[in-house]
Amino acid sequence: MRASLMARAGSVAAAAAIATTGVMAAAGAADASTAHPRLATHLGVEKRHAVEHHHHVTLLLGRLSTKHHNMGLRGRLVFLDRVTKKGLVQVGHERTGKHGRVAFAVAPKGVVRFVLVFKGTPHLHSSHSHVVVVRH
């Protein structure tokens, strides 16, 4: 049985579509393999008590680093957030210094919970510290 001209044209069009789709899928996979993933980050925090100008304050000392290689990330914006019943409220921000270190001096009234937050970049994942309780 001979196939009609229309049937042959449909077969050629279908084969071309399948071939094009396969090429596009291969190109997409190649692009994905060369794309650089965002690096995981870690934001640690510790608290220290200090006296500043005859006032007792608590220093919240943070360090932003890459998670797996533990390299400090310099010049990155870190936010100090206060934990409230309604969520996080931003109360300050600082840029990390040498070795990814950042410091905030706080002297709240009563018991307050704080967390440090790094919002991430196109090349670095966001991260946050654990919650620190400050009592004054």
C-alpha cells in the first residue's frame, strides 16, 4: 500500500518536531550542567555582656561563612531582627567585616529574642542564626 502525499508530509513534520524537541532538551541539559549553583551559607551568633559608656549592653557577635568550606564572607549585609508574636521585625543592619564577622550592641528592656538574618544573593543562599534571648 502506498502512502498518500499528505501522510508522508505529516510523517516528515512529526519526525522534524521530535528531532527538534530532542535537540532542545539536550541543549537545556547542557546549560543546566554549566550553571553554577548558589553556595550554602551559615550564620552563627553568640552573645557577650559588655559595659559601654557606663551602661550594660549585650553584644551579639555573628559570623557569616560558606557552609562547607567555612570561608568568611566579607562585605555582606546582615540584618538584626527582633522576634515578636507577629513575626520578625528588622531593627538594624550591618555589613560583615574581615572574615565575615558582624556585631550588634543591644540593651532592650525586659526579655527580648533576636535573630541574625542574611537574605542571600544570586550566588549565595540565605541563612539565619538561631534565636538569642537577651535579658536586661
